[in-house]
Amino acid sequence: MSTSTLRPPAPGDPASGTSAPRPPAPGGPALRGPVLVTVRLHRRTLWAGLGILVLMAGILLASRLHASGVTHDFAASGCSVEHTTRECHQQVRDFLDTRYDFGRYVNYAGVVLLVLPVLVGAFVAGPVIARELESGTYKLAWTQSASPARWLAAKLAVPAVWTVALLSVAVGVLRWARSATGDDFGAFPWYEPLAFTGRGPLTVAYALLGIAVGALVGLLVRRTVVAMSVTALAVGPVLAVFSQYLRSHLWPMVTVEGKRQYFEENAWVVQQGAVTPSGRRASYNECLPFDPSPCADSGGGLTHFVDYHPAAHFWPLQLVETGVVLALAAVAAFAAFRIVRRLG
């Protein structure tokens, strides 16, 4: 008589009382663990960022289409701003009003992209990092399957990916809008901070710096409101220092000396003045008829000098500053991961 080998019922058999595990459905959600938790906790803020982008893009789109139409009609009218006539008064007025309005909208978009890194950094420092450390909810994640380093990586990955995606689209929309008429059309020139930062990858680099600094400050301070304030005070001055003092020195300037001032159209004039017969450079303020003055004994032998960046230097300056800012972001992120490992 043969005996059968007893074995436990397989999952899904009626005798087992359990259902078989279902394989993940193709095309199902790929977000898991701390990443999914982070998205769910901050989904309103993430959607708000998308809403701001859509609103800004819609305003710029409508403004560009209107400005292009007015520019085309003005060119076809044969009127001129410099030599206007009574018959062209209304056309010139409409053209100039449209130019002003469009430039104002472009400048507003530049303001948004300039302050966004500070806002993103404050958001990461406070609601994303410091709030969990302050309330102690991070301990639940650390005692589950997520290690401290994985927890922090998820906290940084969600705002980083979302911010890079949205800002990349925003920069493209802004550059497209500025190309409406072949010139700046009332907007700030390329070297102004409100125009320079938002016309290339630099705004994305500053946003990543804000995220990294926000994570570092949140881990150190562990208080939501204080961490947000400290992050804003840390990222804001970096933007100011680069725009006011360092940016012009990130790429060699073009220097022209001669009896007359000369620099290319649409150039960023960094410094200009006079060169005395002794070879000393002096600003024009120093050459005012005050005593003593380095230019007082020149005897008409002064030459002029101009240090400037032509418009062709936009991309070298943009890329060099982007690399420096990304390096600072990498340092801040590395420090944040070192701290979170010690906390774990």
C-alpha cells in the first residue's frame, strides 16, 4: 500500500484559506516606499507648483501672440517710432503700450524664476525634513524597511525631479517668449539678474542648491519655521553675491582702450574709465575736476578704457556659474547624508 507525502497547501488552494499574491500589473505605479510616502504627503504643494507653471506659461503665450500681432501690424502700417506723424499717433501708442506690457510680463516671470530656489529650499528644509524630525515621525520610517540614507534620498529625489522637470519647461517657455520680436521688446537685457538666471540651466542649478541646503539645514535645526528661515537666509545671499560681485569675473572680459569709448551693442559694460599717461586706470568719478585728481595733470593725454562682456559671453558665463553652483549643491548634499548616517 503506497502512502502519499503530506505537504502544506500552496497559497491560493481552497484548503489554505489564503489568496495567491498578485503580480504587479503592467504599467502600475512605480513609486514605492519612502518616495510614495513623500509624494502623498506633499502632493498639494507639488500640484501647486505645476499650477504656477501652467499659469505663467499661459500668460506668456497670450502676451507673445498679442505682441507678435501688434508688431506685425505696426510694421505693415509704415509708421515709425522715431519719426512719427499725427496719422500714426494711435499706432505708435498701441505699439509702445504692447511693448511695455509684454516686457513687464517677461520680467515678472524672471522674478518668479529668481526667487523660486529660495522657496524650494525653504520648503525642503521645513515641511519635508525638519517637520518629521521635530514630530518624531521619521523614527517609524527608519524602523521599517527604509534606512536613514534611503529616507533622505527619497525626501530629496521627489522635490528634485519635480523641480527640474518644471523649471526646464519654464525656462524653455521664457526663452521662447523673449524671442517674440527679435529683441528684448521692453524686457531686461540679458545680463540683468532677472533675465540672466531664467534664460538657461542656471535657475535649475540654484533650485538644486536650495534643495541640498534645505536638507542640510533641516537636519541641523530640526525646527520647521526656523529651518525655513535659515535656508532662505543662506540661499538668498548666494544668489546676491554671484549676481552682484562674482558673475562678471567668471569669464574673461573684453577690454578696449582708445581715444573714444567703444563696445558692442547689447554688451554688459562692467567697468569703464580713463587711462592716465602714467598707465594708471581711473574711473570717471576720479577724473572729475577735483583736487587732487589722477587725471588733473594729463594735459589732454587721456585715453578711455571699457571692460565688457559681449552678448556672445552669455552661455560661457551661464555654464560656468551653473557648474560652480552644482558643485556647491553637491557639497551640501554630501554633508546632509553624512549627518543623517550619524543620526541613524
